[in-house]
Amino acid sequence: MDIRTADMELCTSILRNLDTCILGKHEEIERLLIAVMAGGHVLLEDVPGTGKTQLVKALAKSIGGQFRRIQCNPDLLPTDITGVSIYHPKQESFLFRPGPVMTNILLADEINRATTKTQSALLEAMEEGHVTVDGDTYELPRPFMLLATQNPIEFEGTYTLPEAQLDRFMMKLSLGYPSAEDERRMITSSSGDHPSDRVQPVLDMTDMISIQRQVTEVHVDDAVGNYIIELVRGTREHTSILLGASPRAAIALTKAAKAHAFLRQRDYVTPDDVKALASYVLSHRLLLRTEARMNGLRGEDIVSQIVQSTKVPVRLER
């Protein structure tokens, strides 16, 4: 497979766009782009004010797709997301009124403020790319990506995301606070509008579909595939984990590793591609035992232990 130079330039332009909006977070922005290239959904978990929503808006503008935003709250109903069938007296029939889910990029802001019933309305869309309303199935635009944000600190009026939904997010990312220098640049360059308001599209959905198609063609050697399986199975056998990563996690890690390799202009995946993303793909899918949580262990810590203890495949050439 020959990686097209034009597609690489488009990916670089997206990164450049986003770097101007969120200062000093190039690695985090790159991981977000990797998830998009791999066709995955992303959960952005961080404290308020770190730029999560602005990052998603800038991404949507950069790739030129349809963009909708849902501000989640306890009053939000499932039909407020999927759409609703309304009776039309003149036509004497029900007409489907699409909800905001009918878009390319859907931002679910503060998703943990929506009730679990409302959150479940997104499960079908995230996994199968369509929604069912009143017995009728409606296909979503292609590609479809859900980018959700949540605040890990505030618990009042929030609902924990169920494991089934967490498993459908390819990655969980966090921006974190900026460095002192980057924060100083934000203050001195601050004007009336946000940098994301000035972002211009650098590609369209046709280009993104082409990039995603090329990503799927990146080669994964059997040895690297076995390495991914060993990492995932390691989460199921770890003594501190009650519920390990699912087969869906192994598929997600493979897709993400392909996108990581593509972004580095390679048409094959290396173990380093897998190691670079393992924590972001696997940690949020793990259910830790009570003792582990009481000892302050996190999913990221355990995934790091598993990566360090798993033998990396090496090919010797003469």
C-alpha cells in the first residue's frame, strides 16, 4: 500500500489547525486525530475549562463535516437525541423528525449528566451506525463519530457511564492543565473570539473516508496481532482486575495502532504503535477490584504493568 502524500498533508494540516486552538497539547490532539482516522469514538474526561469542547468544535470545522452538539442534562430524553415520529394530520401518517444524532460529528457535552436511559440511546448509534425509532431503522451519515466530554470531579447530578457504553469508546483522553508558558500565551493572545472560531476546513468528508479506508489497509503482522491479544488477555488475568478488556477492545487497539502507523507514514504496524496507545484504548474498559481501588490503583497503572511484563515480538534478520 502506498500512502498518498496528499492525505498525509491533510492530516498534518488538521494537526496544525488544532494546535493553534489548544496550545501545548500536541500529543493529546494527535491521539484524538488517530481515533478519528480509525473511525472510533472518544471520551474526553477532564476538569472544566481545559478546552475539551473547543477542541471538538475545531476538529469538526477542520474536517468539514456536519456537526451537532447536545448539552446533556437530567431532563434530556432519548428522543431528543435519536429523533421522534410526529403524526402529520394532512398526510394522515407519522413523519420522522431526525434528532441531532443524524450528523457526522456529534458532541455530547457533559455526557454523564444525562440519565442512563438517555445514554443508552447512543449505544446502537455508536456500534452499528444507525438508530431505531418506533420500529423503523434509520442509517446515520458516514462517517459518524461521537465525541463526548465529562467532568470526573463533579458528582452532584451526574450518572456513571455503564460498562457497555464505555466499551464502545475507542479511547478515553484527557487534556490536563497547560504549562505556565502556554497559559501565559493564552492570556497575552486572548482577543474577543476563541481561536476555534477562526478555524477553516482543510478537507471534506470524502477525503476523511479515503483516509479511513487507507488506514484499514495498513498491514498487521501475525506476531504483532498476537502481541495485541496477549495484552488484552493480560487484563483478564490480572489479580487486581474484576472485569478485563473485551474482544472489542482488541479490535479497537488494532485499528488505533494502524492509524498511528499511518500518521508516521508506514504501511505496517510495529509493537511501538501498540504500546503508544494501549493505555488510552484499554484502561477505561477495566473494572478494578475494590481492594485495588482502595490502594489507589488506576486502570492506567495496571495497563502499564501489563505492557511492561508482556514480551515484545522481535524479528531477527541476517
